[in-house]
Amino acid sequence: MSSKSSSSSGGMGCGGVVQVVFIVLKLLGLINWSWWWVMSSSLVGLAIVAVVLVVALVAYLGKA
């Protein structure tokens, strides 16, 4: 008999916590930043993903 176990970790990372803190501070009026700055950590993450996808696509098409 073999026993298989799997574990997964969930939850928010450090960037997610920072994002939530910025949003709460903005909604409470404790910071007077524009929404672009409040959401900048998410936008940076999306930009990195987009760059990686474009590089992978160019590499894939370059081999074809």
C-alpha cells in the first residue's frame, strides 16, 4: 500500500498584503495618492508577466 499526500500553501504573499494595505489607506483617506500609485504594485506584476509572455512568444516563433 502506498500512501500519497499532497500539501499546498495558499494565501496572500507580501505583495498582496501591501496592495490591500494601500487600498485600505486610500479608501480611509489616510493617503492622498492617485489610484495609479495605489495599484502600482499590481501593475508592475502584470507588466512583468506580459514581458515574460512576449519573450516566450518571440522565442517560440523564432524557432519556427
